[in-house]
Amino acid sequence: MAIAALVFWMCTAAAGTYLLATGTRVRQADPAAQPVPVTAQAAKPRRDKDRFDPPSLQRAKSEPLPGLRGLAEFAHPALAIVGLGFWLAYVMSRDRVFAAIGLGVLLGAICAGVSWFARNARAARRARAIASAEGEDPGAEHALADALTFSPRLIILHAVGAVLTLLIVALIAARA
């Protein structure tokens, strides 16, 4: 059963790697050419030192939790790799400590992945709302500047693999 969990984990990691390799970030052609739209709720009075900020810094300052996307983009794959290493150590040694650590790291990786997905979906929705408010096509290239675009089927496959891995690993860790 532990080897089945390892196989599910590796298949989920393969789907995630393929997602990262095929995911595309839609960028503006010239970020300095167009100002960054700021919604009315996030608009703050400009200070004198803020008016010379580049668009990427303006966008980062307007985020509710700056740096969350970058943290999740790094933490999710990193935690998944570390957890896979602990689970491999459990499969080789059958030491319960490695199973418990692997389960804990897997839970952290799943939380980071869910927050990454939620942040990405929120950025895409916000960009579409801004584009429709400005009377542009919601699918316009510059409207999705912050969002990564992934295949929905691959995201579902990755999520199902993660859920199956979590169930098997939790059952094994509880039994061990």
C-alpha cells in the first residue's frame, strides 16, 4: 500500500510538472506603455514617492497580500518534493516517523497548492472584471497579465491525484 501511495504521489508530481511546463503567463507587450488598472476598493491616495514606481511594483503594492503568489509558486512544488523524499524514506525503512513527517509535509504542499490556485483564479476574475468594465474583450491578452493559464483537465487530474495520495498516505500514517 505504501508503494501505491508512492506511485500516486509520483504521478501527481508528473502531472504538476507538466502543468508548470505548459502553463503560460500572459504578459502585456510593453508594461510601461499602459498604466496598471487599480480597482476602486484597492485605490489608495498616491504619495509623492509612489508616482515613479514601475507598473509591476504598483501591481504588487495593490495586492491584498503581497508576495502570496510568489510564495505559493515556490512552496507548493518545494514541499511536494520534500514530502516525496520523506515518503520514499518511509517506503525504504518502514519507520513511522518518516510516514508522519511525509503526511505533514503533504498537507502543507496541498495547502500551498490550494492557495496558489485560489490566488490565480482571483487574479483572472479581477482581470476579466476590469476588462469588461473598460469595455474591452474579457479574453484580451493584457487583461490576464497576472494570471497563469493552465488546462482545466490537467488541474483536475492533478487535484484528483493529490486527493488520492492524501487519502492513502493518511490511512497508512494512521495505521503505522
